[in-house]
Amino acid sequence: MEAYIKEAERELRPVFERIEEIEYANQARVLSAFQEERVALRHFAPTSGYGYDDIGRDTLDRVFARALQAEDALVRPQITSGTQAIFTALSGLLEPGDVMLSVTGKPYDTLESAIGITGNERGSLQRQGVVYRQVELKDGQLDTDAAIAALDERVRVLYFQRSRGYAWRNAILPADMRETFQRLHQAAPQAAIVVDNCYGEFVCMDEPTAVGADIIIGSLIKNPGGGVAPTGGYIAGKARYIERVANRLTVPGMGREVGSYAGSYAPFYQGLFLAPHVVAQAVKTAALFARVFEKAGMTSMPASDAVRSDIVQALRFDSAEALCLLCRSIQAVSPVDSFLVPEPWDMPGYNDQVIMAAGAFVQGSSIELSADGPLSTPYTAYIQGGLTYAHGRIAACETLRALHQAGLINIGGTAQ
């Protein structure tokens, strides 16, 4: 099995070199952000009460804004997930009668109830009078003409999901967003372009804000937290939109001026500083999984040599048994809870039972190596994360061995 992995690594050398070039560029930008904002030990100190004049919080906002190529940012430990960050931003940008147009089809499962696409939850956007529409992707690509045809003067948010969620498509590259953003800004100048940036930060040279997005949103227990941030989320983009969102985040009239944090801010600063390197490790891990499974005759998306826009690697199996075994193999090589055996369950916010391997230091962290997938056909595993490539390599080797020994894949020879 070791020889099999080494052969895959030799084939991936040009891919790994490209990933390292991106890491270097992003690390330079993040370092510059820290230096330009003169980050010091005093910025790590906790605060209490209202949190007026919290220099740690306010400086962290500015560092994130620079690192993410945005005018402004809100970075808050109190944001529990990427879904909450997205819902907060949308709630701040949309009013009764406004239209939200999703340009990338149906959003990720956990947003369906929040928007009001499914169910009739109190507090959903549709219960607040927001109208939801969507435009489907065309062969996995943005259909700008269809989006423009769906516009009217009531559209106030043009929503894009960068990553794939549980869809069989490639993540959208920021470079491929540029022309669509330009045309939509011209056709609907009253609308804010909002990008769910989860799983995508620091995977490419530029963020969507660099190519015309007005707002990008993500979770700190994914890429930008670097595996160090224990919780939190961010909303970054144009200052005029961030001000509106800040009023929804706390209360109109107070906005970003309030909000204390009794824990140290150090993990959020350190996590951001480490993020370009950790993301590169995760992308290398994804490419290795793609390559070794391709060599075994399986279908992967994206391909191992593809230019990537997120850290997620999708692999298709012929059976639920194979999907479950992959997740259990990932769990077995985790540093935390390696002794547990994942089972499918009715996970909140998802339409099908989901099996999830997540032996992480931070619960639910997707920048740490994990794997999950819905138990529905076609059976697809979504692998993401990896704080170190060495851990990802071990996981790829052990997963291959388990599937081969079970007779669920054939890599030739015996499983050594």
C-alpha cells in the first residue's frame, strides 16, 4: 500500500507545487494584514460587559478584512456556524418584499429552513416577507443569462454558493465569478452580491471579494480558523453592507460597537495566521485522496489534477456499505474519538440520514480531517480538511486498505 501511495504522490508533484505557490501568496497577504494593523499582545486580552472600545475585537475585524481582500469585516466568536453567519447577513440585507435570487441553484441543506424553502419555520426569511427565487447552474457552471432574465427591481440579494455542498459539481472558482459579477452589477445595481465562502478561503490566490463580490461569509471552524479557532464566524465585504449587517448582529443603533468576549482572542488571530498553510495541507490531502481512488477506477470530483476552489473531495461508491466503511476508516485514524464507530443518523438540517466521521479537537470542525455523506443514491462521500498532510496521507492509506480488504474496491495485488 505504501508503494501505491508513493506512486500517487510522484504523479501529484506538479499539483503540489501549484498548491504551495498559492499558499505562499496567501501567507504573504495574511502576514501583511497583521503588520499593517500593528497586532500586539494587548489585542488578545478578553473583555466583559458591553465590550465598548474592545481593541482586540475591532483589530481582528480589520485584520480579517485585509486578509480577505475586503473593505470591512465582522468577526465574532458568538457566531455558532457558517449557517448562522449567512442567515445573519441575509437578514441584515433583506427587508419585507425584497427578493433573494440564488444564482447557484438550491443552497446547502442547512439553509433551507432558514430561508423558508422547506418547512414553515417562524423567523425564516420567507416568514419575514422575503421572496426566494433560484436559477439553476448550467452543466455545473454559472448561467449568467438566466440570472439576468430572472431579475427585477425587487431583487436585493444575488446569492452564490462557492462550494458544492451535497451536490455533484465542482466548486466555483473566483476567476469564473468575475464576469458574472460584472454583468449582474450592471443589470441590478441595487442588489448586493453575497457569496457563501465556506470551505473556499485561501484555496485560490484571490477571494470572491477581489473579483466583485459585495459580501463573503464563512465559519471560523473551517478554513480561516486554521484549526485553532474554537468557534465563530465572519462576514466581510463592502463597508456599507457590513454596517447594515452589524445592526442585525446586535441591535439597530448599536451595531458593532457592542459585544464582549471573556475568552482570549489569541486563537482567532493565530488561527488566521496559520490558515493559508493549514488550507494548503487540506488541499494536498484532497488531491491525494482523489488520485489514489482514481487509480482504483473510482469516480472523483474534482479530478486529482484539477484547479480547486474548495477543500472538499467527493468520491462516488456503488453501495452504502462502502460509504459507511470509508467514514469509519477516517474516524479510526482520527486523533480524537478514534475508538468510536460512526452510524447514520437524522442530522438536523438535512433531508436524508447522514453518516459523519469527525474525530476533531473542535466539534464539527471541517478544516480538521473529516468525511461525511448522505445515505442516498448515488452514494457519495465528501472528504475535507486535514491539519497536516502527513495525517491525510495516513488516512488515505488506511482507508484504501480497509476498502480493499472488504472487497469493495480493487487496487490490484494484496492489501499490505
